[in-house]
Amino acid sequence: MKGISLIKLLKIGFNFLVLFPLIPNRIKGLPVVFILVISFFIFISEKKREFNWKFWLINSSVYLFYAFTILYTYNLNYALKKLETSLSLIAFPLIFSLLWKIRDKINFKKLLINNINFFFHSIFLYAVIIISRLIYVGLFSNINDPGFSRHFTQYVPLIGQHPIYASMYLGLGFLSFLYLIQFKKNLKYKFLLIMEVLFIFLLLVLLASKGVLISTFVAIIIYCLLIISNRINRIIIVISILGFLIFSIKYTPSLSNRFNSFKSSLLISNYKEKPNSTQTRKIIYNCSLMMLKNNWIFGYGIGDVNDQLKSCYEAKYKNILEGNFNAHNQYLSIFLSCGLLGLVTLFYFLYYNFKILLYEKNYFCISVFLFFIIIFFIENILERQSGVILFSFFINFFSFINLKKSVTQNI
């Protein structure tokens, strides 16, 4: 009876976690702690305990490498702060390694559907709250200004997010919609899902995060190509999706303004005035590449990367110094922090998990995985709680439910 109650608590913990967009920012890590504690009690309650060391070591490897760089980092306080933020990178591998023995006692495939269902509706409610707030502060008077929605989304009480992370939630909502609509046979419920996803798309357009929008559509195209077998239908779907994206960019003021700004920014090399987001990224990437030339083997350590970037900004691009910008690219950030071996460790971690998903042909999980991989090119999501918790949970959860004991040694 005790084991059954613990398993019920575990399911409650997962349901709590997938309400992530609605959880106040100050306590977003609370469901992770709750699930970890329950997983530990489940582990010690088993007479024959089994811990998947290989799964834990590989999926914790990026965090372990981060921790290793403390040995040669100077800014120890900042390093410890970053390690605290990224704790999910080691917590979720630990959780699912502790649960390895009870994999056959829980219908995790059913749990996946339930979790995605909860997650999708929480994103819809998140979109409703954000849009309602934007309307309250004057959205209709500033509908053509993408900066308005992006700015005020960050300052919504309790759940406000940087527009990239808010957009990331919405992009995941789109993929969740495609997954759910395959399993729901009730026409009324399907209609409800469609109404909700339109609301999610509205906020995605208002925030006009270029990189996330493109990542979302690429992931959607890949997902549709994987689940549709008919060649002609594939072509029709791809053309339709691309046409919808082009139409949205061309005829939506917030998106068209952002993309026009992006195109013009690529042609400018000298920034006498305060640069826009695209120009700022060019500056950041230039500094990052210059830093790599000086220390590409071991990197600068997790505590010193931002200090080194600030030094580069101060020397060459003072007009972005006040922004305190990180590398804005997860691959570059790990390369700068941990050197070449750290980057190889990240790639092996991604390869290991991708191989598991590919082996089982779980196309929804693959599309979410690829969505994150693309987001890595525009944001350091492993170094911010709003990104790292979702990423670590989904990757470890997906691999856990798809990794069969019989093929463990072959992955």
C-alpha cells in the first residue's frame, strides 16, 4: 500500500511540474525537489534496488563538467550561482535512475499523454493571462510595436518571462497540440484544442521572437514529415506550413518589423548608436569567437565566461556593456566555459538521448528534442531556470520511457 501511495505522489509531482509556465518564478524548482524526494523514498522502499549508473552518468555529464571547471575559475561566487541554477541537469538524471526498477509498475506512455495534456492547457492559460495583461496596459494602441509586447511580458506579476522563454513555452505548446490531436477522437475536444492553439499562436506572433518562431516551424515540419507516410501529403503539408509562416511574417506588423530590422542589421558593421537585438548578437558572437582563439582547449571556467565577455565589450563595444549579455548560444557558451572536451561532452549527451528516441521512433519526442537543439543556437537555456528545468525534464523523461531494458547495452 505504501508503494502505491508513493507512486501516486510521484504522478502528482509530474502533474505539478508540467504546469511549469503557471508556477511562480520564485518556486519553479519546487516540483523538482518534490519529485526527487519521492523518487528517493521509492528507491529505498524496494527490496531489490536498481540504479541505472550509465543513464545517470551520461545525462549528468554536462553538469559534472560544469562543476569540474570550478578548479580553474576565478569568480567562484558566480560559478556556484550558475551551478545552483543548473541543478536540474543532475537532478532529473538522478530521479529517473532511481526510478529505473519501477519502470514496469507505471504506464509511462499513458503518463506521457496525461503530462502533455496538462502541459498544453497550462500554456494556453499562460497565453490568456499574458494577453489579458497586455490588453490592460495598452496592447491595441501599440499593436504594431513588437517591443511593447516583449517588454511587458517580462513584468507580468509572478509568471513574467523574457520573451524568448515565453515564446519557447508557446512553441512547445504547438508541438504538444499536434501530439494531442492525434489521440483525441472526440470532435468537440479537438475543436477546443484548435481554439486554444490559435490563442497560443497569437501570443507567439505578438512576441515576435524570430529564432523561436523559426525553431517552432522547423520542428513542426519535421514532426509532420515523420508521422505522414504519403509523399504527396508530405509535400502539401510542407508547402502549407511554409506558406503560412511567410504570410504571417509579411502581413503581421510585429513580425514584419522584426524581420525587416533583422535584414537591415546584417548589412551594418559599425554601430555608433545603441544596437538592436540582431546587431547585439553579432557583437556577442564576435567577442565569443575572439575569446575561443585564446583558450579553446579548457575554456575559461563557468564562473569567468561572463567576466571575459564584459572585458571584450568594454574594449570594443561599450554601447552594449550595460546589458550584461551572455554568449546567447548554448554551444558557444559551453565551448567558452569548458573548452573542446566540454563541447564534445554536450554532443555525446545529445547523441545518446537522440539515439534512444530514434530507436523507438517516438516522433513527438524527437521533434521536441530537435526544437531544443535549434533553440541552443540562439539562447543559453541551460543557464536559466526557466529553460533548464523544462529541457532537462523532457529529455530525461523521454529517454527514460523509451529506453528498454533489453536494449540498454546497445545504446
